[in-house]
Amino acid sequence: LGLALYTGSLCAVNSAAFLYHDYCIIGAGPSGLQAAYFLQQAGRDYLVFERSHAPGSFFALYPRHRKLISINKRYTGKSNSEFNLRHDWNSLLSHDRRLLFRRYSRDFFPNADTMVRYLEDFASLLKLRVQYNTAIIHVTLETDEQAWNGHYFLLTDQDRQNYKCSSLLVATGTWVPNVVNFPGSEYVEGYETVSINPEDFAGQTVLILGRGNSAFETAENILGVTNFIHMVSRSRVRLSWATHYVGDLRAINNGLLDTYQLKSLDGLLEGDLEDLAIIKDKKGKLHITLRFYLENRNTSASIDSITLPQDELDNFATRAPYDRVIRCLGWKFDFSIYNRSLRMMPGKGNKKKYPQIKPSYESRGTRGLFVLGTASHSVDFRKSAGGFIHGFRYTTRAVHRLLENRHHGVPWPSTVYPITQLTNSIIKRVNEASGLYQMFSVLADIILLRENATAFEYLEEYPVGVLAELETQTGRKAPNGLFVVIMEYGRNFSGADKDVFYYNRAVGEAQHAWQSNFLHPVIYYYRRLPTEREMKLRPPDWPLPRPDAIHHIVEDFLTDWTAPNAHILPLRRFLENCLSTDLRNFFAESCFLFAFTHQKLPPFCRQGYMRMQGLVGSEGLRRRAVEAGLLEDYALTDFLGDRPPDSPEGSQDQLLRDHVIPVRPLQHLVNAKDE
Amino acid sequence: MSAQKNKWISSFSFLLFWVSSIPTRGSVGLLQELNPQEYFRSLQPGRASLAYFSHHVSPGGQPFLEQIENSAEALQDYGISVVKVNCPKEDISRYCGKDNALRKAYLFRGNMLIREFPTDALFDVNSIVANVLFALLFNEVKYVETLTDLQNIENALKGRSNMVFAYVPATGTAEHRAVMEAAFVYGTVHQFVLTTEATLLKDTGNDEPDVSSAQLLFCHCQQATDLAQPCRRTAMGQALTMLNIHRHLKLMAAPLVTEVAEDPEKVSTVHLQLGLPLVFILSQKETYEADRRTAEFVAWQLLGKAGVALLSRDHVDLNVLLRSNVALKTPDEGVPIKYLVLEDTDEILTLVEDKSKVEQIQEDEEEEEEEEDEGEKENNNQDIQDDQVVEAVSRDKKRELPLEQILVLTEETFHSALLETARTVVLFYASWEAVSLAVLRSYTEVADQLKGTQGVLLSRVNCWDWPGVCTKENVTQFPTIKIYEKGERSVIYNGMWGTEELTTFIMLSRVSCPLKLATIDEAEGYLRGEFPSELSSYHHASVLGVFSTATSEAREAFEEAGDILSGHVTMGMYFEDDALALSRKYAVSPPALLLARSGAQSVESISLSKQSAQDMVQMITYELLDIFPEITVQNLPHYWQLRKPFLILFSDGDIGQMESTEMLKLAKGRSQQAFVACWLNLKKTPVGRGILKAYFATVPSLPLLVWVNLHAGGQVFRFPSEQPITEMNILSWLEKLKAGLEIPSSTLSEEDWKPPLPAYDFLQMMETAVPGLPLHTSHHHGDMLEQHPPKSPGEDKATQVDPSQETKAEKVGSPGRDLRGTAPRLAAREKQGKRHSEL
């Protein structure tokens, strides 16, 4: 850091034109502010650039109809603040309990203005350093071996002011509207500017291009006053409750589906927008035709001479003329401000609206440039929540932790526990952790085993895509194997054309847990860290390569995985078998017996009782254990004499014997096969 | 398949191969029905078949026909097909034409008739198999009637190969069949000789042979050099069954004495695999030759009953008495090796024979048990809770806890609550975690005991509801108890999770530690345990630091130590001007410690040299240990940490005056440093019975003095009960122990704590259910299941494997294994065989 400051100040002297900061953040939206918060907490030198006069300028305009579709669940029946974040999709992460979104709005689907107000408060209450009215219009690199990443980032704003940064965090979101060019596209109104007053659509026939939430939101708004609405898009409609992806069509917006499927009033059509053409007749009505017809016609011909599809096919679906055509095709990342040397490349296929980044959120083209927020969604597009506040607030934290380790030698935060706490720490996290839950299959908790499995180190919410680089990215060592705790949906459950309501969709029995469909915890065990090659060759749809062992905690209707027999017991058996040890708890009395009858003690006795932290247990409780046949009451033998060995509660002996019982796991597998 | 069958294969593995493949083919249609033309056309050279001819239904042949049908499967194992030939009515050829031909069965090899059997020689499956094999194995099994014949064969074999001599009272019996079946497998290795003449048996050294039962002798002719002497013989002790013969021959083939130069725990021989004990003769370089001779002698005596190995002490670092000369390893998993000091080879024989008797009984019992357990074993009990704490808490779930004395704290109320009372005890727990809930139950009892105590507030925080507070208070595991002092600091409770211990801790930590005493009277009262009065009812020891005004360094260290020991020990200090008066009374010069144990009259004094606070903590903790404590569940860890052997006097109730005095003398004596002398009151610590049972199988008569090497070797020695417990006797006994002159009564298991049961193997299930699942892409697929599920100790015990499971494994098509698996498989086969013959 000293060096960084030194070089920083040096730069300030040498080239007075540059204002230097270790970290520059472009954009004071949710992810920019979230990143600023973590940098501020860590005491880092940073600055946020915001082109508007206030944070969250995107939310000041969008969504046009002002209703956020991220839920603001104020009541969950639980007071656990971490758990409650699972159902709070709007708050950013901070230590300040005033900055919880439920304090800002009572609406389940809050107004976008509230979000703007919230972001303003977030920036001001936490005193985040944001430079407003500064639009970064160009970013380039200056090679310098002294720099953290071998180069500095040079930023230029609209007033030709220059800034120099060691690390660049791009939090600009995706704000450039997607436009399709076809003959007649000049007649199309954009979502950005279309009227939101339903009265303006009274008695009109409307065609909407696009099939995302903005398209349906627009339709929903005017559904009651139009003649009818048609929607055209290349892809089929994807319902978010079927795909488990929050970016797909949310039920709150799908009123049009209702009228379409019930009475054929409104409708959906599939087709490639590139093939379209729109022509305007003399009355100002808009007709749909195909680009193909236009290309064939004589350029001088009048509008009337243009062939319409219905001329050849008189039941052509969109033969009725429209009064308006509205484009609601979503947004893309602004690639324009980056110099070619930064190699900010668009992604492939349906990810072309996002810049290419690694699973560590670092740009593929430039070291030291990290993409945060919505623009970073290529990592988990159409899978998890990384493109939304309730997802990227965690990935932003993960990026910050990576940076702390890389530039400041602060390793990934971790806690070391004795091995007896292994089952507990997993159960605690899968029940309350919100990052694991929101960023399912993307962020995972990592448990690094210490030598001889007597202790372990717990790392929270690490980006699982860079598991192979764990040691360099976190500054923690993993020589003795590791567990990865992650949440997953059933592999074949979600999908655009899947029936997610079929009978017996829920698995109830722990032994069939691997077939669980709903979001449930999965624990992978690796005896050594997977290599990058193994990560690359992992099966499709698997977040991780084949583990040495895997455990699914059976899905739960209440997402409460604390049942002693259905959830905790199978987990314990799994952990025991991975570590080849006995993780049961014992009363002090049992430990006492073991101490005199065994040369070795189970971990619970070794780490508890023998360190004078034995579980004496109340009399009533010990009696329960005796009832269960898991503890022998030796006091009883005073009266009964020696009990016959086959008495039903042969118990402590039973317990001792349990331990040496010849278990035949292979035979179990054979039996399973037979079934 | 048939090509192989044409050859006489005696290799055992092929037999197994057949056996394992039989069940898949099923038993239907093993008996072929052909007409004569078809039959004779089907005969192949070298291939044997048993045929009988019939004119459709002839009622008289019915029972005979059934037996033939039943034997078809057994004969198929040996490559012999069984055919029923249906003669057309008009046929008058050789086999169909004659009337009496219909009452015979014919054995062909190729189209050559080997033997005709009258139907009365084929009365059941045993007789059919025995007689058919007998006919076919004409060269492999010599039938003798006279002693001369036997001797001639024996002499011819000397130096060449061994002989298996069997006597059966009659041919066509189950024993005869077993011998023939063994000959089928081993016929090319050993010369088989069979007789039905009891007189031949008499000459084999057995004076009064039991001629009614079959016998088998293995004659070691291969090594015999002296033509005049008969070959050495080893009789098989068990009944003549295929399995026993196989086992016997296997044992005879094993080396007489195995030389071993590794940890005996790791040694495994044929004997152990076949469920027999292994005797180690411990040898040294100096005595090697003699030991070798002894071993060979013993080995001959034990041949067929136990294995003998010669263990070189020079190569293996054995942690046993130097005097030990013999070790016994039993085939049971988990039973430690017994090291013994024996004087006579006869003792070894007795030992082994007794052992096998006991085992026989145990096996019978086990079998019964296993049958009972079988149902349970099917589902493996994986889903049954075997954690005593979790299960106890779940069973207690519905009982409402009296929690009204304990304040519930939340994120909002936490900090304000701490300011209200002088001392706030906070239990941080998780409402789903069993150990937390167990502690919560004790905590309610503490609350009950402390009800009305001024200045102490008992409270709890459920970290499942309020994770923020718990994180902030640095609570990383459940449960945690912290005691907050108003506005100042907090102490983490680090003692036992018991009502009594926690109550005492809370009460003791109310008084500042160390407590500044103002007057000599207070100091005296403090040593008597009367001051401060609020602690007088709590059992504790008091430490009083006496300091002169000059010794501030030691005083500071003492104060620091007090900080650490607060709640566990009461510490006072006196540094007024008249401290000298106090120090004179107890004959110490300041800085010094005065130590008053609870219940004891005397005050001990220790002078302090320069010490850090840590040293002082250690010193005080050590000094507070009793010299001859009653060991309890609560205090064991304190003494355990000394890592010394324990000399424990087990007593049912209080110990007698005499024992107490003698033991105290012993404990105070010079040997005090070497071990922990203590006693255990079975009335107060009933689990002591469990210890005794583990050591001696039953609870022996008490009082009983036991020496346990808890930390080194785990041997348990029992003080001879006929000797009175006196210091002298014990000391001389201990000398003997040290010199290695005593034999341990038992040895503590050295086993690791492995997972009690396997986990669900979801990887395997995924692969089975979705074979197309691209799980194999990862290249190290093979080694993964090696560890998961883990290999458990009992797995290797081939002899205990339930036969039915084994056959199941065969069905699935398990790959060839080593010979360990053969015995149970044969057993399984035999069981099946029995069932067939019973039909």
C-alpha cells in the first residue's frame, strides 16, 4: 500500500493533469455504490464517477411504468436479518440497519422513485465518495511496470479532466437500448419515450416488439384501453416461475397471457424481427410486411404497390393494420467509451449485450478491470441472480474480497473451527445465508480442511467458477481437501417448457435427496482442489467438476434444513465418511467411559470433554438417552444385577459395539443395485 | 462354455466360475429329454453324460427319476449332462429293448459306456454324484481294501506328492460325495485314496477309531525321505463336508511356519482368513535357531488348528514386555493381539484349543443374533439416530422448559440489558442445535438454583434469531456462555457444561479475583473458607497470596493469574504491613502462596520465585490437584492432562480406612511423579461399572486395584486380589509391572473412531439412475469410490460374511477375488446343495 500511495502521489506531481485514485468506479448505481461501500469500509482510496447529479439515474427513468418487480418482503416470520435478505431484493448490503428497503416502502413491488431515494440515502448516510455530473467518455491504458496490474487506467470526463486509477470497477449497467433496423423502423416508438398514459392508446391497435418484462409491462399498462395488442418476438415466452430465473417474464406482468389464452383477444407471435418491414399507409395505419417483399419491388413504386403478406395468404396473422408499434427490446452495455487496447469484447450469442468477463468478474481483455452489477450478468445469465440487485450485491462483495487479497494482502475472511463444529457450521449457513441462496450455483461457501481433519477453515460466498484458483485468489491454503457448499435446483426441473407443477415433484426422503427439485443445499467433497482443466471439463449444467463424494440435503417446503433426522443426520454421515471419523456428540459420562476403555477418543470428547468442556447434561436428558438405548444406566445394575446381554436396552455396550460393528458399505451398494 | 467343459479341469477357480454362473441359467430344463437317435448323435468325445432309458411312463421308476432330475444340476457343475432317453414303443435296440435295461442308468464318456448303475445304487443326489464321480475319477481316486495296497501307494508317493486318505463307512453317502467332489478339484495335486475298510483306519495311529463316522487324513508324503517310516499324518477334525475338506487342504498347503518381520497387527495369513488363530513365536537373533525349532514343533502340533509364525523382535519394535515370548492373534477384527509369557509349548496348545472352544460357542450365539438382526441390517440403520445427545434432545422436545427465570435478549435489548445488572450471564445458543439445547436444560437448573441471587442476571440469545449480536460478540460456536460485568469486560465460560459447575463458576466470579483482604482476621477466615460469606456454601479451594509491600512484581503476576482463573479458583491476597505475621505463622517468607483445600484441615504453603502470570496459573492449577483424588466424570480431564498412567482403586461406595491410608502413603511417596493414584466410587460414578466390564467382561469383586497405561500401550493390569492392598505390596507389584513380569488383563482398543455407518452414496445413485450422465469425464473416476464409502474394519472378515449376501454379490457378477472369498462361497453353495437334497 505504501508503494501504491507513493506512486500515486508521484503521479499527482509529475502529471498534474491526472487526479489519482487506487480504485475508480464508473457509475453510482446500486452496484457502484455497493462497491464504494466495501472500499470505504476497508479504508481504501476510491472515487465513484456518476454522470447524473444523483445516484441511480437509470431508476429515475426506468422502468417507465415505475413499478419495480423486485420483491420487498417486509414480513417473513423470522427476525434473522441474514435470512430476511433472502426475501429482500432491493436493499444493498451495509452495517446500517436504517438502510433496509422495508423501511422505505410498504409495497411488495415498490415504486422506482423509492429506489432512487434509497440510493441517495445509501450514498449520503454512508458518506460514500461520489463525484456527480462526471460522465466518463473515454478509458485508456498507460503501461507502467510499477502499477498493480502493469498499467494504469486513464479516464477522461466530458470536461477533458483526466483521472488515473490502479484498478477500474465498471458499474455502468446496461443502458443502451437495443434497436432493430428494418424497413419502416422509423415508425417504431421506443420504450424509452413511449407515452405511459393509457388514455393515449384508447381505441388503438398496438404491436409490441419484444417479449421481456418491459414489453409485458408496457402491454399491461394499456391492456384495458386498446382494441388489441399483439406482441412479436423471435423466442417463445419464458415464464420465470418455470425457469427459476428472475429475469424472465414475471407473473406480475403477464396479464396479457391471460387475455390471449382465454379469449384470443390479444396475442403472441413468434418471428424474427430482422425479417420484418413496416409500411405506413395514407391513413397513417401501419402494416406489417416482410423485408423480402420490399427488396423485390421497384424503388419508384408507390406504397400501394408493395405486396403485403395477406395478398398471397389471406389469413396472415398480422394482417390487421396497427396504430402504433412499440419497441421494448431491452438494453445493452455501452462499449463505446473503452479504447481498443482494453479489448472490451461483447459476449457471444444471447450474452452479446454484456462484456466478456471471467467468473472472477475480471475483464477477459484487461487485468485490473472488473465489471460489477447488471453488466456482469454474463457469468450467470438466465441462471442465477447476478444481474439484479439481490444477486450482485453479493458478487460485488466477492470482487472486493478478491481485490483485498490481490492488492492489500488481506486474505479472504475466514473463521477456523474445531472439526466438531463442522456439521453445525454448514447447517447454520444453509439455513440463513442469503448470498448462497440468492446467488445459487454461483457463490459457494468453501470449507478448507486442516491437517488430520481436526479443524477447518470456513470461507463464505466464494465465486465457484474460479475454484481452481482458490489459493491465489483468497490467500488461503487447501492442501488437505475441501468441501464446497452450494445451493442448486434439480438439474432437469427448471426450463421454459417444463411443467413445474407435476405430481410428486417434491422429494421427501433423505435417501432420495439427490433428486430434489427445489432449491436445496448440495455439498461437494474434493480430496484436493480441482484443477483448471477439471473445471473446464466439468459436465454441462454442473457448477463444479465431479467430486470425490457429494451430498444433497433434501429439499424442504419451508427451506428450513434443521430437522435432526432428515437433514442433519444424513449430512453428518456424509461428513463422517468423507473425513473417516466419528462426529457424534457424547455426554461427558460416555467420554469418561471411552477415556478408560479406548486409547483414542472421538473428536467430540477430545475437543470438548478433555478440555474441560464436557457436556454433563441434565438428569432428565440423560434419562432420555437411556430410553433411546444410546446410553447405559449403570446405576440401575445395582438393583437388577447384571443385565442379560440381550436386553433391549443393552445400550452403552451397544454404543461401544456400534463403533466396531463391521459395516459393509459395498454390500449396501449391491443391495441398492438389486432394487 | 462346452468346449471348456470337455476337459477335466481341476482348477478351483473354474469350478467357482461355473458355480457362480449357475443361478443365472436357472435350474429348469437341466434334464434333457431326447429320443435314442438324438441322444447318441449328441454324444461328444470326452464329454460325460448320464442317461437312462424309459418307455414313456413307467410308474415304478418314478422316485428314481426324481432323484436323477435333482442331481442334474449338481452334475452339471462337473460337466456331466443328464439325459432321459424316451424309447419308442417298438424299439428293441440294446438300451431300450431289454426290460432290465430300464432299471439302470448308464454313464457314457463320449459314446463309450463307462459304467452301468443299478437304480438302487442311485438312491439320492449324494449317491448319484458320489458314484458318478467315483466312476469318472478312476485314476485320481484309488480305492484300497488292504493295508498292503495302502502302504504301496504311500511308498510310491514318498518324496513326490502328498496323499489324501479318506475313510467312509459306505459309498454313496454325503461324505463320499464330499470326498469325490474334493478329488475332482484337487485330484491332480494330491493322490486321493479311499477306503471303506475300518481296519485300515486302525493302523493310522488311531487306536480306537470311531468307525461309524468318516475320516480324512492328510499324509505329508512329499517331504518324507525315510522309506521305512510312514508319512506324517494330519487328521481333519471336522465333519467331512466339501467346505471342511477344502479348508483342510488349504491349511495343509500353507507354509508350516511363516517368518514375519512386520507389525503383527498387520500380518495376515491363510489361517486368519479361514477364521483360525495365529500364534507368534517371538524370536531374537540370539535364539533364532532354537525358536525356529520350537515354532516348527508347535506348528506340527497345531496343524489344522492354528497357524504359527516366527516374529523377529530385532526387526519389529514391539511395545510389549521383554519377557513375552508368545503372541496370539485371533481372526476377530478389533480384538487386540495378546502377548503372553509361556513356559511350555503345551501351554500354547491349551491356549489355542480353549480359544477355539470358546469361539465355537460364540459363533453359535452370533449366528442366532445375526438371524434376528437381518431385517434391520437390510436398511442399514443409516436413518436411525445414533447420536445420544441429539436423540435425547429430540425425545425431550415436547417438554416445556421452565425458562421464566431466564431473560430473552434480542438484537435491540442486548446492550441495554447488560447495563442493568452487575453481572449478566448470557447463553448464546442456536435453537436447532442439540448440544445448545442440552446446555439450555442445565442452564434452567442453574437459573433455578440462583433464583433471588442479587446482582446476577441469567439471559439467553438465540443466534438463529439474532445472528448479528452473536457475530458482534464473537460467538462462533454453539453454545457459548459469557459473563458480562457491567460496563467493563466479559469472561467466556470455559468449564464443564454442567449445572453444578456453572453455578459455582457464576458465584465464584462474583467475587473479585484475587480478592484484596484487609485484615489478618479476614485472611484467616478466608483460608477457613468462611470469608467472603457468600461463597461459604460453594465447594472450592482457596489460594491466598501473601506479599510484602516490596514484592509488587510477583503481586502483579498473581493478579493477572487471578484474572485467568476467575470463576474456577478463589484467590485472595494480603499485602498489608503485618503480612509478616501471617507468613511467620505458616512458615513462609513472602512472596508466597497459602493453599487451603476444601474439606482439608491443613494449609499448604508454597514460596514464590520469579514467575510469569502464565507460570503461576499452571502452578496453581497443578497444586490444586488432589494427591489421592476420587476420580469423577467431572474431574477426570484435570488428571488426564498429566498424561500419566492411572492407578485406580475401584470401590463400591467409600473406600475403607486401611486402603485409604495405604493408598495415600503410596501417593505421597516418591513414585508420586510417575502415575496418578486415585479411586473411583461406583456409587457416585456408576459408569465405572462400564469400565470394569470392558476390562474384565464382568464386574469383579471390589475393592479392586487396577493399573491402566492410558497413554502408552493401553495395557490394563489387575492387582492380585489375594494380596492385601498395602503400600509395600503395591510397590513391589509395580516393580514387577515395570520389569515386564506381569501379564495384562486386557489391552485398550487402539482403533480409530471411524464413521459409525456409511452415508448415502448419491454419486453412485446418480450414475445408476442416469447412466448417460456425463460423470465419467473426470479422469480419476476409479479411485473415487475407494474411500467412499469407507472401508470399515469388519469388511475383511470373509469368514463372517453372510452367505446369502455373497451369492447376491456373485449374481451381480463380482470380479475374481482372492481366495479369501472362496470359503464362504463354498459354504453358500453347500447350503444350496443341502436344500436341493432335502427336496
